[in-house]
Amino acid sequence: MMTRKEEVLRTLAMLRYEANRYQSVGNGSMCQRVNMKIRRLMNELDVDVVKN
């Protein structure tokens, strides 16, 4: 079973790959949308680190 942090890191990797794919085909709006999700997850990780 994966911990919450491992799950978030795996999701971040998937989203980064997705953002790179959108950027490579020139779909800027979707790339920005995915980058927004990445920033939210990064903030969630930062909050978890501060709690511990």
C-alpha cells in the first residue's frame, strides 16, 4: 500500500509528463491547466512537510 506522499509524488510525475506532452503539441491552455494541478499538489506536499 502506498503512503499519501508516495501517491502524490506518483501523480506529480504523471502530471509533469502530461504537461510536457501538451506543450510539445502546442496546446498551451491544457498545459497551463495541468501546471495549475501540479502547483496545487506541490503546495499540498509543502503543507504536509510543515505539519511533520
